[in-house]
Amino acid sequence: MHVEPKPVSTGNPTFVEAPRCERLEDLEADVAVIGIPYKSPYEVSVPLEALDPAPSALSAPDALRRQSATYAHSLRHYDFDFGGDLFAGRDVRIVDCGNLDLESKSHEEQLEVIARAIRLILGKGAVPIILGGDHGTPSPILRGYEDHGPLCVVQIDAHLDYRDERHGFKHGFSSQMRRAAEMPWVGSMMQIGLRGVGSGRLEEYEAARARGSVMVRAQELHQLGVERILERLPEAPKYYITIDSDGLDPSIAPGVYYPSPGGVNYFEMTDLVKGIAGRGAIAGIDFCEVVPALDVRDLTSIFASRLILNFIGAMAHSGQIDRASASK
Amino acid sequence: MHVEPKPVSTGNPTFVEAPRCERLEDLEADVAVIGIPYKSPYEVSVPLEALDPAPSALSAPDALRRQSATYAHSLRHYDFDFGGDLFAGRDVRIVDCGNLDLESKSHEEQLEVIARAIRLILGKGAVPIILGGDHGTPSPILRGYEDHGPLCVVQIDAHLDYRDERHGFKHGFSSQMRRAAEMPWVGSMMQIGLRGVGSGRLEEYEAARARGSVMVRAQELHQLGVERILERLPEAPKYYITIDSDGLDPSIAPGVYYPSPGGVNYFEMTDLVKGIAGRGAIAGIDFCEVVPALDVRDLTSIFASRLILNFIGAMAHSGQIDRASASK
Amino acid sequence: MHVEPKPVSTGNPTFVEAPRCERLEDLEADVAVIGIPYKSPYEVSVPLEALDPAPSALSAPDALRRQSATYAHSLRHYDFDFGGDLFAGRDVRIVDCGNLDLESKSHEEQLEVIARAIRLILGKGAVPIILGGDHGTPSPILRGYEDHGPLCVVQIDAHLDYRDERHGFKHGFSSQMRRAAEMPWVGSMMQIGLRGVGSGRLEEYEAARARGSVMVRAQELHQLGVERILERLPEAPKYYITIDSDGLDPSIAPGVYYPSPGGVNYFEMTDLVKGIAGRGAIAGIDFCEVVPALDVRDLTSIFASRLILNFIGAMAHSGQIDRASASK
Amino acid sequence: MHVEPKPVSTGNPTFVEAPRCERLEDLEADVAVIGIPYKSPYEVSVPLEALDPAPSALSAPDALRRQSATYAHSLRHYDFDFGGDLFAGRDVRIVDCGNLDLESKSHEEQLEVIARAIRLILGKGAVPIILGGDHGTPSPILRGYEDHGPLCVVQIDAHLDYRDERHGFKHGFSSQMRRAAEMPWVGSMMQIGLRGVGSGRLEEYEAARARGSVMVRAQELHQLGVERILERLPEAPKYYITIDSDGLDPSIAPGVYYPSPGGVNYFEMTDLVKGIAGRGAIAGIDFCEVVPALDVRDLTSIFASRLILNFIGAMAHSGQIDRASASK
Amino acid sequence: MHVEPKPVSTGNPTFVEAPRCERLEDLEADVAVIGIPYKSPYEVSVPLEALDPAPSALSAPDALRRQSATYAHSLRHYDFDFGGDLFAGRDVRIVDCGNLDLESKSHEEQLEVIARAIRLILGKGAVPIILGGDHGTPSPILRGYEDHGPLCVVQIDAHLDYRDERHGFKHGFSSQMRRAAEMPWVGSMMQIGLRGVGSGRLEEYEAARARGSVMVRAQELHQLGVERILERLPEAPKYYITIDSDGLDPSIAPGVYYPSPGGVNYFEMTDLVKGIAGRGAIAGIDFCEVVPALDVRDLTSIFASRLILNFIGAMAHSGQIDRASASK
Amino acid sequence: MHVEPKPVSTGNPTFVEAPRCERLEDLEADVAVIGIPYKSPYEVSVPLEALDPAPSALSAPDALRRQSATYAHSLRHYDFDFGGDLFAGRDVRIVDCGNLDLESKSHEEQLEVIARAIRLILGKGAVPIILGGDHGTPSPILRGYEDHGPLCVVQIDAHLDYRDERHGFKHGFSSQMRRAAEMPWVGSMMQIGLRGVGSGRLEEYEAARARGSVMVRAQELHQLGVERILERLPEAPKYYITIDSDGLDPSIAPGVYYPSPGGVNYFEMTDLVKGIAGRGAIAGIDFCEVVPALDVRDLTSIFASRLILNFIGAMAHSGQIDRASASK
């Protein structure tokens, strides 16, 4: 099976105009950006399916790259959210590995291709930052961490995503947190931003609770603040962060399948990741379920690419990336 | 005069795919959803009137129904905003009564048709949830409550709507709260979300104050929180809640004639209704002045249909609807 | 050189339907609204430059005027944000001076035309309210204040705008605060709303700090509140306020080149100006970098025109404009 | 019953900026432009009814007026389609009578109001040019010609419109030609542009043929040319021309409910009316079923307003309007 | 391998609301409509690939079905293009077989699935009418005719589509006519509508000519007329007609990848198929490369569904479908 | 004064991906494509001026370049409109000289800059193909031909453009043909496509006729055909062709200020230029008044870029460009 991600197509820029990696075997990077345009094999709900063509997250990786160009020439500027250089004066090698080619593969093959690509990146010592498809993407990604645990998985999401299966499929965007919880190398889990009538039933809620998932409602987060919420973060040597864009507030992320008011805002999101990076290593991050065709004035893609830069900044400021910058 | 609401037109779903009621005489429901596409007989202001066709709330009931489909299959899921089943394990019978046919009637006839439809629904013991036209709709609705008082009317709105008349008409969206206050069965009134240069003059403000209206500015609500604001709620056996969508913050309700920043947010709105339901029965709710042609990515319709579900949930959790659920 | 601003073009309304001033020599007003469609002579960044036509702030003055019509007939209504008449019962003479004709002039000529127009307005005793082009506009505006200092310049912006030059040009939207700081009649400076990876480098940050600029991060503003931030306001007899729309939160100002989540919200903005007006005279205000082609449902123009009314209200309530209203 | 058409609303221009007539009693004109926003009381077919709001011809009169502004200042220019002055050097008094107010009336009332307005205009000696709603409009219009026959009615349409009734209603856009044929003062009829699977069945075709209707297929018109088709025109002292925009080719009239390729083109349409004007007086013209919400770049409204000018030109060149022009 | 086409998805109507066929084994029909959303495995050219999501013909079958609803209730009306009943009084059994599910298959599998579905339909004695994907679709379709030749293939297209391979693939939209010509059961070929700078080089033109393809330029068709062009039609017992929508004039088919002015118009297209049906049996028809995301006001889908009805009409009028109509 | 055109901006492709010319002094080409984004200094008429931003032709050169990419890789393919290689087997050196920088110059300077750039190109022996701004562009272009006459200017336009001045300006899009006729090196003139109520009055028509202009109405062209119209072409050694896009039919060129139905179609346009090229040398061509913001699905830009290729092809087939192709 062919697992090599193809480079970003000619017409598109790379993420913040980072250098391209043509073959994962040759990867040398601190942070490896990779697009994984995965689509769970079930339909989105009415009324979205009446749109033509049906909106999807398949084009999200390239949409985020396109908008990230805004920041390409100011990466080393003074950043007020970090009180100085975004990368803390470090030399952060960001490389864009292009998109995994999943188009002509069965779903079982897709899951395997994704896991192998992640394994390759981790084998090269880089932290993967995944520009995701829908929020089924983390399930095969986390398969690739088998030799890189134990992990605490922190999810930002309006929904629990803890269904055992849906329409007979066990790896879609309603089930991936349950799959993650079943992996021996996933030691603990925190789920932040929960609100509203979600995709799960009482049994799924109880299943998550039974496995020790730390669940944080969006309203709690607003009321208590990031610092107090982080006190509940399970201790772990490494954290994997997975973001369903609908965990964010629709005023910063309208381009999602199921916008839910009352979500995580910009400073909460940034402070959460800063706080996690201060408590352990960031093993990887995915940003999923941006749906460009449902976006408003590209805001979701703009803000997602900005948040990803903040995440990289958090890794630099925590000392996880610590190569002295030549350009400083 | 023909007062029978017609069923929802064929091409449209019902609200959360609820069963239809073809004739109000046959209604059996806890909650009766009914569309009342009322339009006050005066023009909206420049620059809106330059749009072609002029935007209106006439199509709002069907727009809300269409977006409510998102939630149709997750009504009994675990809801994080309620800490369990949205309907508290009750069997809530929601029925969709379609839209009142107002198109070929004079305004005086329309007012009468609306009042009679509400009387019919109340006579059947159901709580009306009105998918409104513009915010002139509550005036004839409240006429229908003559035998169902005394009521405290709680209004969520950026504006006072207390003009005695406008362009010679006394029941439009600038006057309906004054009309309500004149009805003997309306015992008290609370107006929440007020802000900005509104439609009323000093005399209207003083008229409202003279009648004992409890006015709450949006900024007060944000600063003091829902709990402290609810301490000012007049005591009453029954509460009627009327929502002008521009009372909400434009980030969750951009699809209105007069968007006003700084409005009521999602959790405030939900907690307000929960709080009211905890203090007395909910006699009815209307959600008015959603203007689909001015909406952004359908957000207003999506969030409005979600809030309506929360209102029904509040009635179930307060015990107002208390039939044990068969499906539980 | 011809410096006379031309009146608003026939097809467009004036700001809140105020009377027009055909020649600045004849101006009699408390508040002189003037459009200055200035464009810095460098390109916006990728991906915006791929749009056709490239979005710009050139049409912003007329867009704001068009949306201000919403408020034209309710200026003397009861205003909940001011607890009474917006203009405090004063007779505020607002006059619309049209737009400066910059189209056929070189940039050096444009800078001179702008400064002279401002001088003319100030000479007539009116407070200029500038409907700006991009945020390079304040640089020539402030030149016109040479005989009207000392000023404290308060900037609302996500960015520092303190570059010495860019692409060889010293008066564009990346440099105007540095230019302002160099003017002898600008005695102090406060910069509010700073956040994210901005346009400046460490050296620019330090240059601003060295000159005593009081910098306030957006997150600080949210956490501490307006009152405590205003304690840091430099004392001055007069304040000039310059607003880059991207200083505001994108949920109220999406129509900007570089939307940055986490910005100043509606009540913060209003309270800031009220607070400043309470501490000294408002010498002038500009509202820049509204980009109509990037706006969402005209929200930025609607809210900008509303905020401008609030600013005028603040001047009336502080007593700066104190002519007793005939219409009261 | 109130039959007075209201003047064009403030925000809108009149047709080619012609003077307004505030009351029909005061009309002095050669050509009286009047908007009749009539809507047949049945729904358009799927898939149009899924659009929100449902597209209609209600705003067509004002859309045509708005686009006619393009021609307002060149009416007396050299016209290549007429080989000289469009109005043949005559002084043509065009007056815009505004729109009939049908909004708050029952359909039976609407039919009566329309007929009476036409009678008033004809009584003043002016030729009515109706900016129509849907193509049910001619039925009540022709009622108003009772004392102004005999007429030959010439219809430009893709469809026969000869149904006896539809959904129980006898005056909608599927029936109006049958209604016309029943009026004693309609002596003959020609139907041009017929094509495709139309709204009529065999029986309706045979009913039209039995009454002597001269039917011309669109393809015949293209193959034989206007001159030869006009040989079939029934002789009559006066001709009334009714246009369903879908009779025109969709490349010039895409903004219709049922676009049908292969329709009448610009020069055919112009030459048809020139030819008819050369054979008898033009008693009136209606231009119906322009649907602005379905239009493409306003082309239908632009071209419709241009064709109407050509029709007036045809009347001037034929000598029907023969007042010597003062401006010549 | 699973070859069963899935039924049309719930939210969508069938073609002209025809009955559905759930399993091809159970098909009983004269005309079997089937959607084949095939996509050639190469990218469309710049500037289309910059669009997000990239436009494609994948949603074309459902777009055509949706627009065909316009005609669903007038199929037996008097048709002016046929001078009577569209189906000549015959009882034409149209059945909609849904869409082939190609999504999770490799291209080689897709080609096989398509051929087998066509074989099944032909085995049931029905004429397939294929709602295509891009214009690579005919290649696998024609494979399915192995036992149903000899065929003359008539192509309507701006381009020759005679490349031996492109990007290593031999069955894409640049090669399918060459593939067809290689099939022993394709005896002759006519290519109509050719114009402009096409996809083929001189060698491909000469290869087509060498195999006896009858090539007709669009301009020839306009100048000589359909009748004289049909004199060049190769004699054959059966004709298969394949339509690339860009063969049609962009004024009736703007929704294509490569719009080319000067194409085949509505009456030419209709008369061509009528003429062919008069000379031999219609063995099948495909309508490909409608690209809904590039369409203008759905015109391409509307007109395509109408033309398909005309094609069925041509088969009925030629006597190919001759079951006496019960409904007559 | 700086007359050097700047190269196409980085983000944009060149015309058919031709090589760039960075300095006109270094130009070596048969055909020099150059963008001249000129805008006449008067407003377009109502209702266009109400659009925001006002549509213009300023971005037309880059819009045409972007769409020309469609043809970049098929230039040497078999072309059915030419019966072989588009360039007749010649080696045509097309070079893209970028856009003239007119933005910061007065109109008088702009006129001079344009004339000098054309003189430079002509001095290098290349044929200029101008991607124009509005149709005032030819006036300064033709100034540059002073030493390259005598010319016959052939205009394709709906309008005569023969006003002596408008709003005091003598070189705008209403006057440029009169300016051309005054140049001693313009010996004769033909104006094709005239129709409708144009911009000129009787006196302008007579002025054009008095100077011997050969005027051809659009309808004449359709009725007589290109061959017979070309019999009226003035004899001349060199022809300059100027195209106002509104001369073309709106079905192929909707993106213009003043769409006029009944215009020149694709084959007429192509055959006209072929015919002219057969009678004398083509001295230059401009394609003006494409207004991208008014375009429909980019059709005008697509077809304009295609027609320009046909024009180059006509020059190659006539033998005007006769360098043997190396690639043949």
C-alpha cells in the first residue's frame, strides 16, 4: 500500500509558506504539518445534505494553508499574546508534508495509511500537526502513537463522540474518542467544551465517565476560567490535543457542520494549550472539521491557522522546542 | 372568518420532525408549535428597503423548521446543558400545527385570526410555541390569553416597543408591549436586553416605568449575571415569554432587521428561561423577527431552533410537563 | 492644490441624514463628519490580493453613511446605554462635509490635502469625525493638529503600527503611530486592544515603550475591565481617538483586512470613550479600515456608525458640547 | 373600494425618471407606466418553492424602474434600431403612476382594483404600459378595456395559458388567455413564441384553435422571420400586447420561473412590435413575470426596460403619438 | 464486486418523479434513467483548480433530477416542439435506477461496475439514459454494449476527446472517443459541435479521420442546418448518443468546465436527436459534464433535463417505444 | 515621467503563461500583450453607481490573464475554427509586458504614459494587444501610432463614442472615436455592432458620417453576414481593431457596464478579424470594458481571452507573422 503523502498541489501555498517535505523518509523538522482529508463514511444530517455539493472538510487542509499566508511574514514579530517572540527566540523548523492521498482507497486502507504516516513522522522525531478532515481523523492518527505513549488525550469539542458505532462503522466522527480510550497507550482523557444536545446518549456519557474521562462543560470553563479547569488535567508525560472546530465558539468558527453557541473562545483556547504545554510535552495536535463551504468570510480558516501558530508558540515557550535561533 | 391554520407545506419538514396537526380541533399535545408569519403594516427603515425583495420575517417559521431538522434525531441524547435527558425523562408530546394563513386577509382580520388560533390551542391544554413573523406578532397572540391570565410577560429585546402607534397603526412591532400592558390579564412585565438608541422616546420609557415594567439593560445582565437579575422577576403564576431576536447578541442572531451588539448570549438566554420555569408555569413562548434573508449561514435559524428546544427542556425539568416517558 | 472636499455623491445619504456642508469655508458645526478614503501605497497580503477586485477601505465612508440611515430618525430617542437622551438634551449640530477627493493626486499631495482639510475644520471650531480609509489615514490627519495640541492619542487596534517605513513609504498603515509619536504636539499615547502576531518586531515594541506609549493588551482589558485600564490613561487636556476596526472583536467587525479574535467588544469600546470624554476634551476621532467588500451582512458598517453616535453622545454627556437643545 | 395606485416609494426612481402621477384623476400623458404587482394564488412548482423566500414577480415593477435609469438621460439620442430619434422627434409624455396597492386585498378585490385603474387611465386618453407581476395580470387588465374594444390580443409567451381553471382559480397565470378570449371586446388573438412541454393539454390547444387563435411556434418565427409571421396577424383597429418574459429567449430573460431555451430574441421582439404598430394602434402593453430573485446580473430587468422604450418608440414612429416635440 | 446502483438518496426527487427501481434485477422499463457520477482521475485546469471545493460533475445526476421536477406534472401536455403529446400517445415507462455507488472504489473497479450496470439494464430490454459525471463516463458505458452492437456513436461536444492517454490514464474525458472507436461493436462515429482550440493535437485529429469519424464543426451546423448535416450520418441499426454539455452553446449550458461560445443550440440539439431517431433505434444516451457549482441560475440542469425529455419524446414519436398508452 | 509598465504582480499568471517582459526596452516579441487599466474620469450611470465598490474595468487585465490559463497548454492543438494549428505552424513569440502603472498619476499624465508605452512597443516591431480598462483607453493608445500610420480603425461596439467632450473631459469612453478621427494618421474608420439608444446624439452621428465613418448596425451584420459587411471595409495598409465588450452579444459578454442584446456573436467576431487580417496588416488590437465585478461565471473574461487567441491566429494564418515554427 502506498502511504507517501503527496506534496501540496502546485496552485496552493504551504502552511505559513514553510518548506515542503516531498518524502516523509527525508523529513527533518520540529513540527510536521500534514493534511489528512479524511471523511467518515456517513452522511451529514438534514438540512446540510440538501446543499449541492454537500459541504465537507475535504478541502480544509488547503483552506487553512491558504489563509495561513497572512501570517507567513510576521512569524518573528513581537507577539502580544506571548509577550515577545512567538517562538521564544527558538529556531523552530516547520515543514509542510502535503496531504495524504486518500481519494482512491477504501476506508480500511485509509485508516492504515493514516496510522503509517503518523508513525513515520514520529519516527523522525517531529511533532505532527494535522490539518484534519472531519473529526473521525483522530482515530487512525492515534493508532500511529502505539510506540509513543502513554498519552493523555485532550479533546476540544461540543460533543462527546463516544458512540460505539454508527451505521455499522466504528471509526467515524461519532466514535473516535471511544476508539481512542480503547488504545492501551491512551492513559487518560479530558474533554472540554461540552454543551447542548450532543451526539451521545446516557450510556455513552456513562461509558466515558466509567473510563475516567474528565469532562468539562463549556459553561464551566467560562465560569471558572482556564486556570481552575487545568487543575483537573490528568498528569501525563505527553499530551495529544484534538480539536473539533465546533468546540470553539461559532463567532470564531462558524464554518462547521453543527455550530453550537457558547463555545470555547480565542483566549481560552490559547491559554489551555499554553497551560498543557507547561505541564508536559505536546505529542501532537489535530485541528479537524473545518468545513470551508460553510465558512463565513474565511474566518474559521483564518483563526484556525492562527491558533495553530499559537500552539507551536506554546511548545517553543515551554522549552519543548529548544534549538537556539540563528536568526535571533 | 376562517381561522384554521394550514399544515406545513409539503416541501418542508415539521419542527424537529414532530407529528403534524391538521386541524386545531384535533390537537393533542403538551407543546403546540405554530407558525404565525405576521408582518406589521409599515416599512422597515432605509437602507433595508433598498434590498430586493425587501427582507422580512414571513419565511421565518419554515426556516426555523428546516434548521431544526439538525436536532430531530438527538432529542433524547445526553444534554450537557441540562445534565442529562433534555426532557428530563418525560414524554413530551410536541406537535406542529403548521402556519396560520394570513396572506389574503386585512390586518384587522389577521389580528383576529391569530387570537382565535391561540385560544383554540390553549383550550386544548397545550403550551403554544410560536414561530413568529415580526415582533408585532405578540400583540394579537396575547389577546388570545384573555381567559388564561394573570400573566407576567417577559420580553427579550434590544428595544422597548412601547410606542402608542406608528404610521397610525397600533399593533405593529413598535407598539406591542404597550398593547400587552393594556390587557387586564397581563399583570406585570419584565423587559430584558435593552440597549442603544432604541425605537422609543423618553415618554415611552416613562410610560413603561409608570406601569411598573421591570427594565433590564443588556449590560446589567452581563455584569450582574442571570441569578441576580431573576431576583427582580415579578412573581406570577404564569409567565409568557416573547423574544425579539435582536435582543440576542448578533454573534448568535445576525439575521434581524436591526442588529445591536452587546446582546443576550446563549447561556444567559437558556438560564433565564430555566430560572423563569423554576418560578412559575410557562404559558407560552414566541420567537419573533428572525429575518432569513438577512441571516448569515443560517446561524440565527439554527440557534433559534436550538433555544426553543432548551425552552421545552426547561418546562420538562421544572415539572410543568410531567408525563412519564414511555420511551425511557 | 485643491483641498476642498467634495460633497457626498448624489446617490448616497449623508451620515445620519445630517445636513451637508458644500464648502469647508462655510462650516458651522459641533461635529464635522468627513470621509477620507485614503489608501496606503502598498498591497495587502496574500491571500487577499487574489480577490478581484482587491478589497479596500476606499468605499468605507459611503458604506458607513448608508448604514447610519438606520439611526437617522431615532437620534433623540431614549437611549439605554446613556440612560436618557443620546445627546444629553443638547443641540448637537452634526454636519456632513462629504469626501475628500484624493483619486487623482499623488500620495504626497494626498497627505497635504488631508492635513489642510483638518486644519480648516479645526479652524471652524468643529470636532472632526473622520470616516477613514485604511489605517494610514491618521498620520496626515494628525499633521493638521499642529496648532491644536498637546494631544494624547488613544489608539484602538490589534496592532502597534510602529514601523519606521514599509516598502520605502513612511505614512502607511504600518507606520502611522510612529509618525504621530514624532509630532511635537502629540504629548502621549495609549494603545489598546493589542494581541496576536502583529505587524511590528521587537525593536518597534521597544521604540514605542521608549517613547512612553501605554500599551494595553486585549486580554488585559477583558480581565481588568475598562475602569481599571482607564487609570493608566495619560493625563492630557485633549484626546484624539483613532480606531483601526481590527482592534474590535471580529464578531462585531468582521469586515477588516486582518480579523483577530479576542478584540474589544461593544460595551468596552463605548465605556472607553465615555471614560476618556470624562477626563478631557475629545479633539477628534477617526474610524478606519472598514473594508466593505470583506464585511458580513454589513455588520461592521452598521456597528461602526452606531459607535460613532455613541462617541458623539459621550461628548454631549461630558459637557464638551453644551448648547441647550431647542428641540428639547 | 380604494383603487388609487400609490406613487412609487421614496427610495425608488420612476421609470426612466419620468414625472410621477400622484392621482390617476390628474393624469395627463401619452403613455402611463403603472406597476401592478399581482400574484396568482397558487404556488410555483418544485424546485422553486424550496427557495427562501420563494421567488416572485412582486418586486418586478421596481426592479424594472431601477434598471431603466440607465436609459433616462439618453432618450433623445440617435438610436440605431430606429435610424434616428427613438421618439421620431415627437414629444412623448411618459408619466409614472406608481404601483397599485394590492397587498391587503382579497384576490377578487385585486381583480376589481386592477380593472378600475386601467379604466381610469384609458379614460384619460393615455396608453397603459403595465409593469406586471406574474402572467395572471393581463386577465384583470383586459377587463378594463370593456369600452375600448375591439382588440386583437398579441401574446409573447412560451406557453398557451389556456387552462379553464387551476386549483379552483380562474384568473391565474395558466388561464388568463382563455379569460381574455371570453371577453366580447377581444376580437382575435395571436400567440407567439410557443415551445416545449407547456402548461396546456390537448384540449386547451384545441380550445384555443377553435376560437381562432393564431399560434406561432418559436422555431417557426426563427425560420420564417418576423415579416412573414406578421402576415398572419389578424386585422384589427387596436392591438393589446402581453408579454410573459419566458416567451423571450433565456439568454436575454433568465429571470423567469420557467426558462425555456429557443425563445424570441431582441430584434424579433422589437420588429414584431414595430410591425404591429404599423398595422394598427397599440392599445396597451404589459410586461409580466420578470422574477428579480431569479435574474442573472439584472439582465432581464435591463432588457425589459429597454424593450419597453422600443415599444414606445414604435408608437411614436408609427404616428400613433404625434405631438410635435418642443425639444426638437 | 458490488455492482448494484443504490437508489436515489432520500432527500432527492427522482427524474421527473418517475418510480424508483431499487434493484436492477427487478427493472421493468422502456427507459432506465441512471446516475453515474464518474470522475476522471486527473485535475481540471487552472484557474478552476483554485476554486474551493474544486467544481465537479459528481453532483450532476441529482442536480438534473432536482430541476426535472419542473416538468414532472406536464409530461402529457400538448408539446409545441412535437406538435402534440410529447410521448406520441404512447405509454412510456420511465424508471429511475438511482446512482451507481462509485465512491469507495478504485478507478479500475469503477469502470467494471459501470459496464456491468449497463449490461444489466440492456439485458432487461430498457434504453439507458445516463445522467453522467464528467465526459469520461461513456468509455465504461460503451463497454457494456458488447453484445448490443453494432453501434454508431454520435457525440455532441466542442472537443474531439481522442487522446490515447493523459497522465497515464486511458479512460478519462480526453480519451473516451478513442476508446469507443477501438471497440469492435462500435461500427461508426459522428462528432458534432467541434470548435476552438480543443484538447487534441493534429495526430489525434488524423487518427479520428483515419478511422472514418464524421466530424462536424459547430459553425457548419449553424450554416448548413440540421437536415443537411444529417445526410452525413453513417447508416446503422442503432445509435448511441453521448453529450458533453460543452458541446451546447454556453447560453444554454454555462455550467461546464470549458464553456466555448458558438455551440449547438436548443432546436439544433432537439432536431438532431429527432432526425437520428428517424433513421435507427436509439440504443442509449448519456448527458455528461454538467458541473452544478459552475452553473448559472441552474440553467444547465434545467435545460439538460428538458432535452432528455425531448430525447425520450423522439423515441416515442419514431415508434421505437410503441406501447399504446392506457392513459390516452 | 515614469512610463515603464510594471510586470504582472506575483500572484497572477501571465497571459496564456507567456514569458514576461520586465522592461519594454528589452522587448523581443511578435505580439506584446500589455494591460492598460485606464478609467475615464467620470462616473458610470445609475444604477451601477449604487454598487459597492463601484464596478470598473480596472481589474480586467488580470481577470483576462487568469482565465487565459485555460488555453495555455493547448495553443498548438488542432483548432477546428482554423482547420489546423491555431498559429498556422508559425513560431509566434507572445510576451506579456505586465500592466502600466497609472494609479498615482493625473489623467493628463496617464494619457502620456500610455502613448509612450505604445510607441516603445511599436518601436520594437511587436504588435500590441492591449488588455484594456474602459473604452476610453484607445484614445491615448492611438496617439502612440503617430509614426505608424496611416491606419484604418475598426471598432466593435454597441455605441458610437463620438461625443466631443463629456463633463469637460475629451478623452473618456464617450469620445475616443472622435479623438481617433482627428488624428492625421487615422485615415478611415469602420464601426460595427451599433444598436439601441446609444450615447450619441444626432449631431454626433452626423459628425461621424461627415468624416466618412462606415457604420454597421448589429442587425445588418446578422442579416447580411460577415462577408458582405467586409466589402464595405475601407482599404488600408494597416488596421487597428478596438473592441468595446458591449459590442459583443451579452450572452458571451455579460460583464460590461451597458449590456445590449442583439450584439456580435463569436463566429462573427472571429470571421471579422480573419477577414480584416486577410486584407491588410493588423497594427494592434485592444479589448476594453470588461468589468469583472459585473461578469457572470467569468464568461466574459474566458471568451475575451479566447477571442484574443483567435486574433493572434488570424495574424499567423494571414502570413503577417511568418517565422517558421521550431516546434513544428
